[in-house]
Amino acid sequence: GMPGGGKPAVCRPGCLGAQLVVNPMQFGTGLKIKSVEALGFARALVTTPCGAEGLEAGAGTAFRLAGEPADFAREVATLLADPAATDALALSGHEFARKINHEIRTNLAKLFASSPDKRLQTR
């Protein structure tokens, strides 16, 4: 939760006005939607290994990864001080998200097409 007991906001509203998104998650399971949203909205992302679960192939090129607090702060500070690097990372991250999305859609289409259940087959 958030300070004061509120629910954490989804990335969408916050991402729209941000150049850089930080996802300092320390625990959790599965794909981290806030990281996916940041990449999808073409925002530079700094996250932890936990926040990158399921997206590991993009570490270093699509987003910055830092496991220790000092390294995390350094990555954020470096990007804040270099708008060109931040923009380049955002574009690379967006392309990575598009590629992953395409691969997932292609694999799902193949899976559905081969299903004996005709209701799952796409037109």
C-alpha cells in the first residue's frame, strides 16, 4: 500500500506526465505490470530484479536494473541528469515492449489455431 494506507496507483496516470518511472519492488511474484506499462508508454524505467521478473531479456537495453539501493539511486540520478539518455532508453524500452507483445500474440494465435476446441480458434 501507499503511505497513509491508500492503494497504490496504477502506472497509467503517473506515466503520462513522467520522463522516468522507478519501480523499486523488493518482493512479489510474476510479471510486474507497472514495469510493463512504463515500457509500453515509452517511459525510461529503473527497476530492481524483482520488478524486472519476466522481462529479464531487456535489462540494460530496455530498462536499467539495480539490485542495491545505492546502485538504484545512481541509475536514477544518471538518467535525470541526461535527458538524451533517458529518451533513448524510453524508445528502446518501448521497442522491447512492442517486440514482446508481438511474440506473445503470435504464440497465442498458434496455440488457439491448434486447439481442438473450435471456440478458441481465431478467424
